[in-house]
Amino acid sequence: MVSINENYNALKESYLFTDIAKKVAAYSQENPDKIIIKMGIGDVTQPLIPEVVEAMKKAAAEMGEKSTFRGYGPEQGYAFLREKIVQYYQENMAVSLEPDEVFISDGAKSDIGNITDLFSQKNVIAVPDPVYPVYVDSNVMLGRKIVYINATVENNFLPTPDALQEGDIIYLCSPNNPTGAAFTKEQLEAWVNFAKKNGSLILYDAAYEAFIREDIPRSVFEIEGAKECAVEFCSYSKTAGFTGTRCGYTVVPKKLIFGGASLNKMWLRRQTTKFNGVSYVTQRGAEAIYLPSAQNNIRKTIDIYRKNAEVIAQTMEKKGIWYTGGKNSPYIWFKCPDGKTSWEYFDFLLRTCGIVCTPGSGFGKNGEGFIRLTAFNTYENTVEAMRRLEQI
């Protein structure tokens, strides 16, 4: 008789963005003439830059020739891409890495969920509230105890370790999804010091580091001692428009030793067992991102989204609505006017303005009464959405 993992019964029946999609589809069917502007899901709208496209075309052509065809690649990723990432960290963040500390993946979301394989069920998981649902759901699936770190208006949605009583594995994201808030160096130092003192591990999601323009950390490894207590996840999805192409990487320093075991070796063993690596064509596309001309083009693309975020933030200020994010992040997190709940305001915006947002309550109890907007639509649509919002 088959026995299932009953921890799945503790999950919500469907994923947050599935619920949103159903509501939007129903509204569209009822109002086929309405033009809907989607600012909910964090999917990009700008195309891949020319350098990436050309590199992938060339790689695809190589796969069609016997002399240059490639089969299985290294599960850790091809050396040509890992070495570019090491160079990127050194030149942009003054962080020294070794190529075999970098693991190429099909996106940060996958690795964030999969790295839970390395740890026993006994670990207490600490996550900020509000939080990206994958951090919570991937541990609920394993039946682990989860404690929440309060992120609120009072701390500008940047939680501190002061109130945390326990936490073996701590999830942090900066710039944050969903709130857009970003840690200063001092704030991140407090978390690294806490982790080292308590023997904890930080799982650091840096998927939005390319949006940072102010003098704040882009990598947790900019903090002294972080290589002894942190794993970092990064993605090309929001950096270079790879949401549909799927590529990212995870940095697992060799200094991470827990229970006498090397997490770097454990993760390599896990990947060689359960993952056959990212396609050669995709990795050649990712390698092209690091060309000087490509870096300029990527900055231009990110500047489009940053300009959209600025338009949204200016509207919040004009309307006198409390918000955070939008400066070093593609997300704007704002308080629902008139005391509405998150889902009430979601429905209100959809039916009144034709704007799709994300209800903050979908990210945790502290998200109730808040809304997340993304800057990933076009500039024209963002301006139009804010024009509609101002009218109400």
C-alpha cells in the first residue's frame, strides 16, 4: 500500500500566483473589452539582449555538428561560465571565490528548494514574515518546524536578529521579495554575527543584486565571516531576462563545515545524483552576459525597470500612501488605502483600474493590508497603470 508524504496536507491547496491567475482569467472572460495591465507576477517583459541571442545561436549550431556536439555536461556547470562568475564577484564586489564553489543551476528557485535535501528534519527554519512562499513551502513539505521573524512598518520590513530565539537555518533575501527593502552593510553584519555565534546557516537569496545602485551589499560575502555561515543563490532571470531561458547559480563556500561535513561536497554529491546540469546552449548564453557590451545592454534593460519603479514610487508619494522598495529593487510594497485587506484591494484594483497586483497576505500574516507591485511591465503600461491609480 502506497504511503504519501502527509506534510503536503499542510500546504495551501494552490500556489499564490495560481490563485491570482484564476481571478484574472475570470475577470477577463467577464470583461473581454477591458485592457488589463499585469503588475503582479515578477516576470520580465524586455527581450534577451543581442549578445545572449547570438551566443545561443552559435552554441545551437555547434550542437548540430559532429565535431562540436556535446552530450552530458558537468553537473556543477561548465568551467567557462563558472570562471566568469568568479571574475564578476571579484571585479564588482571585491569578493574572492573559487570556481568549484560555484554551481550552475536552472534558476535560484530550484536550488532554494533543493538545498533542503542536505539538512535533517531536526533543523528549525527561520524565515522573515512576509516571505517568498518557496522558503516556507519547501520546508513544510519536509515537516520542519518554522519560526517567523517579524518584518513590519516599524523596522521598514528589514527584520533584525534581536527578536529571534531560535533558528538553525535562516532565509534572507536582499533586495527583498516581496517588499523591495534592502539591507545595509551594518544590518547584514548583524545577521552574519548572529549566525556565527549560534552555529546557524544563512540561505541568502541575491536574485535582485543587479538592481542595487546605492552603497549597500550586493552579496552576503561582502560581509567578513559570511563564507563560514552562508550560501548564496543568484539568478539570471531578473538580471538578464532569463525567466523563460532558466539559468542561475549557487555559491557554496568550502569553509561551510557543519557536523564535520563539507556542505560544498554534499551539494556536489546531491547535484551529481539528482541533476544533469543546465544545457550547453543556455550556459553559453549566460557566459555572454559578461561581455563588456552585454553588461552595458543589461544595465539599459534594468534601467527601464528601475524607471518604472520610480514612476510607481512617485505615484505613492503623490497619493500619500506608505511604501517601501522601488529604489534598489523592482518591487514596490505599499499599504492598502482605506483599511482594506490585501485581497479586497486586489479585487478593487482589478475591477476599478484593470491593474493586477499581488496581495501581501499571500506572503504571510505581516503582509496583510499590503500590496506588491512589480516594475517588470513596459514603461508605457506602467505610466498608464499609475494614471488609472491616481484617478481613484
